[in-house]
Amino acid sequence: MLDVEKEIGDIWTLYGRHQIDRTFDLPELGEWAWDMSQAGPGISVLGEVAGLRVLDLGSGVGRHAAYLAALGADVTAVDASPTQHQRALARYPDTPGLRLVCADAVDHLREADPYDLIYSVSGVPFMDPHRLLPALANSLRPGGRLVFSALHTSSRGDGPSDSVTARPEILRLPGSDIEHQMHMWVLEPQLWEDLLVDYGLVMETVTTIDSPQADQPLSYRLYAARRPERIRSRPRTSAPPPPHAALGVGIIVHGPDGVLLGRHRRGTWEVPGGSLEPGETFVEAVIRELAEETGLIANPADVQLLGTLLDHVGGVLRLTVPALITRWSGTPQELERTIGSWRFWSLDALPQPLFEPSSQCLTAWKQDLPLDHPPVDFQPYDTRLSPDSRPTPDS
């Protein structure tokens, strides 16, 4: 736990002890309020709660949690202060639908089953958002909601911060002149919204809650967000990964006259193929490479991906996806200076030397071909051919 959060916890424990020693307690909640009576939208923002699994975060003495339990919710009330928890236990020793827990909020969220609804009456600003919000987002079931109030302008007129940093505020112990300085994250609404979205939630509403007293600058904001039904993913960083792999396709064009091979200027015979370009699928790469190297045109429906070949060459990971084409249009042409002499070769009279990746692709297609090449790991796809996939080119 961060030092500032420990300081906050110590002060709330002192607050709870002060209230116990006063033998004073607030009355039961007659009407729901988000830390400012006679202001704000009340309980309506939570919607129907009966039957929901609900978490009250920073529950204090537990009045709001007990209010929701009486409405039929299954409520867990969590507070990190032992004395506040002691007050809640004394007040609600055996309330149906209410479970009182003394724990650090993040520790509880990481261990608990997902909740349908998580709410907090001004408790969220006492915890580092970068520590709390990731745990909150992952503790909501898909479609679950988060609703919390947060201080916007203090009673002294101090407005919110434009950076995610804790600032000092004053807590006065009830019934006394004793004041304690504690830190809170009092943030601009846009900062709260950005944080919630960054950690995977979708904003619903931001509601202003101003003091009903005209000469009182105190105000809060009520934030409502939800977890999307679909689970998102994102990169670790905006920087691209370091290059350490070669990814390509090998194209087996097979017809009545055999398999299409071309001679590379370095002396090897090979099937058409090449590397994927950014944004391409394997099928798109197959069609593009075939057209660029040979002039042959194939339709996506006539491209059959056979599997994945994996080997290592000089410390580089090489991934090759062999593809089979038995239907195409056009006649092979010499379109690139590096490779030409395209012709169809019978499978029982293949030329040599074959380019190693081409030989690996041909073996993945037909394992009984008498081809020598370095070992390679092949993970096949479903290679069952449809009835119309006969080796007859449309020329």
C-alpha cells in the first residue's frame, strides 16, 4: 500500500475510534444521499438492485449497505479501517443480505468473485486511482456497473486538480475542533473519465451535486460507468515489437501437368511465395504474391491454407504457411528479375536443388514425396478438400 494510503487509513481509524468513544451514531438512512443530503439524484442512479451482487467500497458504518440489503441486494461492505468496521459490526450484527468485511479494497477486489454493481459514497478519492481502478474494472462482471461520488470543490472553495496526484484536505473530528490533514485524489471530471476509460470501462453519466446552500462552494460529482459485455485487449506499449521472426507463405500451384516451380537467380527451384505485408491476411498474401511473381490470378475461395511450418534459421524464427491452389486463371509469366523460368513439374520428376522452405511446403502437402530438407515443425489445418476442388486449372 502506498504511504499516502496508509496515512489515510490511519486517520480513518482514528476517526472511527473517536466516534466509538463519543458513543454517538448517525440515524438510519431515511433517504439515499451521495454524501450531501437534499442534493443529487439519490438511489435512482443505481437502478433495480434486488437480486444483484453488490459491493459497497469504503462502507464506513454501513448505513448505505444496509439500505440496499433491505431492498433485496446481496451486499458486501468493505472498509479498511478496523474501528469503522467495529462500528458497523456493532450496528448490524446479523442483517440479512449484508456481509461486513475489514480489508484493503484492492486486496478484496483481487480475491472476490465479480460483482454486478460496485458503488462508493465518496470513498474512491481516498485511494490511488492507478492502483484501485484496474482492480475495480476486473471485479465487475461483463455488463456490470460502477457508481461513485467524488469531491469536486472543497468547502474552502478549492477546485479539482488537473493531474492525477493526491492533495491535502482537512478532516475535522465530529463534535470537536480537532483537525487532521489527509490526502485525497480530487480530480477534474475529464481526468476521472479518462482514467475509467483507460482501465476498460465505458462512461455513462457524470452528474453535478452542488450544495443546496447558495453561499457554500462544496460540490461533488457522481460518476456512472459500466464494464463492456465484451472483453477488450490492447498492446502493452505503442512501440512495435522488436523484429525477430520472418513470416511468409509458400504457394503450391498444382494442376494436371504437375506443380509450378520457378528458378531463382541464385540457382534454387521454388514455389511462388513471399512475406506478408502489413494488414494482410494469409489468403490475401497468397493471391498478391502469386499475381506479382507469375501473373496467375486466384480467387480467395480457391486458396486452401494447409498449416503452419515453424523452424529457426540463424537465430531468426521462420513461420511459413503453405497454401494449395488447384484453380486459377492465366499463364505463368516472368514478372520479377529474381525468379523466372516458370513451368509445371511432375511430382515424380522434380528439379533440384529445391529451395528449403519450398521443399518443406511440398512435404507438408504430400508427406510421401522424396524430399530432403532441414527438420521443421508442421501444425496442419483441416485439409479436407471440397468435392469441386479437383486439380483442373481454368486457363
